[in-house]
Amino acid sequence: MISRWSRAQLSDGGWVRRMFMEGLRLRAEHGDDAVVDLSLGQPLEADEPIAEAFRAAAGDRFHGRFGYMPNLGYMEVRERAALDVGFPGVDASCVAMTSGAAAAITVAIRTFVDPGDEVVGIAPFFPEFRLYCETASARFVPIPTQADLRLDLGAISAALSPRTAAVLLNSPCNPSGHVLDEDELRGLAGMLQRHSERHGRRVLLIVDEVYRRMAYAPHRRLDPLNFYEHSVLARSFSKDLGIAGERIGYLVLHPSLALPETHLGLAQAMRALGFVNAPATAQRALLHLQSWDINLQPYQERRDVAFDAARAAGLDAAEPQGGIYLWFRSPWDDTLAFIDELAKRRVLLTPGVAFGDPSRVRLCFSAPRAKLAAAFDAVTELTGDAVSA
Ligand SMILES: Cc1ncc(COP(=O)(O)O)c(C=O)c1O
């Protein structure tokens, strides 16, 4: 009954959602407290000022409040977002409000990438990147990082072709936790510049910045707009404000790209993809928030707890430089068997195959401490088994 494409998704991917559904099933059977679900990138619970901003936004009244609006969103919200970007020359014309970062990336792809084009990504990658490209009939070409999770510039250079329309990065990275540094951004920008000149076609750099406010010192976010003109940024409030279900984010265009033709392209993409415009109440809630800053401390604490526990368990894990995930080598050769054994103990993690590296496992650490402790108890039990086996 369902399409061949949908069926292929069921068998090929969807690991994150699959684990999420398993979590729901286990919770229904055993109760919330008995299940440790660290498989989905669920942010911490939104705090009261955010709930209050949504209440205030729901009460906003003016002519057309509940009607259609310009596809790119309310002008005053775009202006506020432009201020938040804080890059010289970025104003409301450089911002399009979107249904989360997901929509920001998909509308950018539709606007700048043609069917048959290639989009170079980095492995490990957020699994949806492949879907976003495939549904635009573009080819996603993931290039593995170096062992230290930094960009492999030589391999990226070798992957660029006359068909390359875009490079899609994510920093801080889900799942690896890597934050791009200056050498990586500078090196990549120079390479894209040279490639663009050689082929007479500008390669677009799309940077997914969903976790931009979640970089842990001494690591810090660097602005890709400073390095390469032909760049766009995909941002959202899903994670840092804890409002993933409200579907609100935005796309930032480098000022050199903020042309009437781009605006028309973006609006057309929003209509074609069926988002039409970002949800009105969520847009307005942003206006009711005095600040978009966040308190990183609860995340940083959990990052530390998770990384310390991983080391104590003898796991081969990279210290997360940003984001909300711990990325570690499976202590068992058979990663899926390891994931299954954990699931029998009602601990859900996501196998690295979902992100393009079957040897690894992803754990989301934005969870209550007790759940993190329970997860590492189960992991230690299994790694102990492996040692004694
Ligand atoms: C790297 C990355 N990009 C995009 C998204 C989607 O974000 P949004 O909820 O804003 O669409 C996620 C969500 O987990 C993510 O991890």
C-alpha cells in the first residue's frame, strides 16, 4: 500500500525514530521510571519564561492574526533574528523564518540545489540529511572525518565535482559533538573558493547550527559567514529553548545572497514542501522573550557526568565539545547486539549505523542524572561481560 520509497525508509533507516517508538512501547509496559531512553535528541524541559512567552503570544490580537502571512514570516520577528545573528550587513532581508532547522535546510536545498546535483556532507551525520537531499533528487555524498572527528579536507577536496552544488556541515555536530575550529573553516572556505572559480559555479555552504549555543569552553562557535560568502545558516530553538515540538527556526542568508530572486525561491520552496510559513504563535513567542540566551550550565553538567562515566566504564569516547550527545566506539564488535542487550535492560541508545558509522553508538546526555547513571550501570555490566568472556 505505501510507496516503495516509504518502504525503503522503513528497512534502511529511521533508527532514531525506531528507538523512540521502542521507548514508548517499553514505557507503556513498564512505566516511565523503568525506562532509560537516551536514543532521541530530546532537549531539557523548557523553563517557565518560555511557557509564559507562548501564553502571551497566544493572546496577541491584531487584524489577520490567524490568517496567512508572508511565506518568510513576520517582519518584526525576522528583524529580531537578524539582530541575534549580529553579522555586519545581516538585516531582516537575510532571514527566513522556518518550521525548525529541518525546514531551513530543506528549503535551502530546494532553492540552491538542482535534481542530479551532489551535496557533500560529513560522516558521521544527522540521518535526516540524506533524506533532505534524496527528496530533492540530489545525491548526498558523506565524507568521513579524520579519526579525531575533524574535517578531512583532502578527502572533501577529492569528493568535490562539477556536480557539487553544496557542502552541508553541522557544528556542534550531532552525533560526534565536534565544534568546527578556525583551521577547518578557513581551509574549507579556501577550497570551496578555488573549486567554485575552477568550475564557474559557486558551491553553497550550508551550516546546520541547531546546537550553536551549546559549545562547551574552551570550544566556541565561529561564524561561518566570516569565512565564506556563499553561506547560509540553519538555526532553530528546538534544542536550546527546549521547544522542539513547536517547530520554529530560521534560515540566515549571507548578505550577498539576500536578493529578490532568493526570496522568491525560498517562498516557492516553502510552498512546494508544504510548510507554507513557520507557525505564527511560535514566531510571536520569540518576540515575547526578552532574551534568546540560554543557561548552558545544566547541559555542561550533564556533558561532564556522561563523559566521566564513559571514561570510568573504559569506553573509547570523544569528549563532546558541543551539543547533547556522547559518541563512543561500541565495546562489542557487534554494535547492534550491544544495543539489543541494552534494550533488554530497558536502556535505549542509537546504533552508529544511523549516522554513517556502524562501529559507534550515540547516547543523548540531556537526561536526568539518575537516568544517566542507570544507563552507565547497564553499559558497565555489558562491558564487564565482554572482559570476562
Ligand atoms: C543536527 C540536527 N539538525 C537538525 C535537526 C532538526 O532540528 P529542528 O527540530 O529544529 O527541525 C536536529 C534535530 O535533532 C539535529 O540534531
